[in-house]
Amino acid sequence: MSLASRYFLGEEAFSVQNDRILPLTRMVGIVIMPILFVAFLILYGFPTRTEQLFAWTIAPEMTPLMMGAGYGTGVYFFYRVATIDEWHRVAAIFPGIAVFTWFMAAATFLHWENFNHSHVTFYFWTILYVVSPALIPGIWLVNRRTDPRERIRESLEMPQWLRWGAAVSGVLITLTSAVFFVVPEVMIANWPWTVSPLTTRILLGWFALFGVVNLMVSFDRRWSAARILAHSQVIGFSLVLLAAVRAWANFDTANPYALPLVGGIAMYLLVIVVVYVVMERRQAA
């Protein structure tokens, strides 16, 4: 093994199933974290100023707020990637991020003319979604070799109903996101606030991330493999609900999907919190 491979990947990438996060994975987390933080700050902090501050102009405010909530969640996730030791605690989220980057790259290519090509954030956006569609799945494929083939038996296991719920919701959300990405007109006609073809496909990327992550976590019985995901979803959905309060004027309240959308997010958040509390008490018992 070359010196570079030893430094960036470590011996365990090829020989030791010790559940360790590789140096390269940790480094990517450290690099991506500030980029996502800036995106969060712009989109969630100044949602009405995307024309001046972001890679393209986004209106109304609810869309950049929702995107900002996702990037804020990403800051937390990659912070955990950069600071924890055990790979299996974050492994299930990487395939979802990979699919998300594919959606972003495709949306960028399809709507190239909508971007502000002279803005500095456009260059960061382009570099990020040219590099990450290959980098993220590559990291997952390499680092997953450190996960022990024999699951950690002493780890608290998730109940079967929870794993089935995650699997079914994951498949439905991922497939729906893929279909609507191809025919965004369907979502545009029914969405409770105004969205364009570009913003529709961007939002669908976030939904696909959520769906794939739910599906992936259903394959691992260990509660420890889902804890950081639970943290991330609590942060993300809380930020989305706060965004809905901030930008409620953007919603078409006559739209039959407006209240079910917000209510569904609130209900899902409540379920996640309850499941987390119950599982943590079992862990401590």
C-alpha cells in the first residue's frame, strides 16, 4: 500500500474490520462542514436575498428556508463524521447524501441557464456538485469495509415494526421523488407554495435523501446505527417547521395539501422524538 493510501485511508481500509472512520472520511467532513454552514447562513438567515447572496435567485422564502434547514442538518451530520470514531453510526446516511448529490448535479445541468454564473457561490455550488457525486459514494464504499461483518450482538436492536416502517417509507419517498424529478409539472401544480422546475427538482433531492436514508437504516438492526440519524431528523424537521411559521404567508391555505404537509412533518417529528426517548431508556436499562 502506498504512503498516500496509508495516510488518507489507513491500514484498516484494507485489512481491519474495526468499525473506524477513515482519515479521508474525517477530512471530507471537516472540509464540507463550513461550506454547508455558509449555505445554511445564507438560505436560512437571509431567504429574501438569494439574488444577491446565492448561486441563483429563489422565491418565495419558503423554498430557501427549507433548503437551509437541510444544509443546517448537514452541518451537524458532518460535524459528527469529523468527531466520532465508529463508522456504523453514520454509515446509513452516506448513500442518501450520494443520491442527493446526483439529484443536485442533474438539476444543475438541466437548469444551467437559471444560475447566476458570475456569483462566487455559483462556483462553490458547481465544484461541490461536480466532485461530490463520485466522492461521497466512493467514501461509503471504502469506509464500509471497516464495519464488522458480524453485527455487534450486545447493541440494542430496533424493533421490527420500526425497521419495516423505515423501509416502506424509504421506498415510497425515493420512488416518488424520482418520478416527480422526471415530470416536475405534477408537483408544481399541487405544491402548497410557488415552485419553479429548478426549485422543484432541488427540493426533490432533499426528499430523496430522506427516503434513501430511511431505507438504508432499515437494514441495520443496531439502534446505535440510527441515533445520529434521529438527531439529524429532529434538527432538520424542527427547522422546517420553524420555517413554515416564518413564511406562512407563502402557503396557499386553500391548497388541500398545505395543512397535511405541515401536519405530517409535525407528526413525524413527534414520532421520532418518542421513539428516541423510548430507545434511549431501553439502552440505559
